[in-house]
Amino acid sequence: MSELTITKKNEQEKLIVTASGRIDTSTSPQLDTEVKNSLDGITELILDFEKVSYISSSGLRILLSLHKVMDAKEGRLVIRKPTEMVLEVFDVTGFADVLNIEK
């Protein structure tokens, strides 16, 4: 079974979510629920992926959904420090062209 650890830190209108582990079919609902339940009053969502070892298509769907949520509220989603593996998935799928990525 996959494991994902999520920590959240609020800084006024900014939410920093640090994920550690794998974002796949079994863990992506956890990420989706935890983040979406914390977005009231948030205009900047930062997902720190420095310790994410893997992301599947279900994880990509969550990112796309969060991107749309933040766009709708005229906010911003940033993926911070993705690992090489995750960055490669973003490149291959075209997500690198859609998402704001800070290396």
C-alpha cells in the first residue's frame, strides 16, 4: 500500500502543502480532500513536491482540478521543487506547460 504524508501551513492568504511519498490511485483522494478543505480565503496554493517520489495519472487529475479551482477564484497554484521523476512526468504529459513550476 502506498503512503503519502501531507503537512499544511497557512500564511495569511497563502497555503503551503508539503507532500511526501507517492501520489497514486490510493493516495490522491487524500491529497484532494485535505487541500480542497483548506482553500477558504486562500489566493496562493503552493504544493511542495520536493519529497514526492512518484505521481500517477490520478495525481495529475487532482493537480488539474486544483489548478481550475485556483483559477476560478483568481488565485495561483505553484508546484515547488518537484523531484526529477515528477518533473519528467510533467514534461511528458504536457503539464509543465500548464502548471506554474518552481524548480
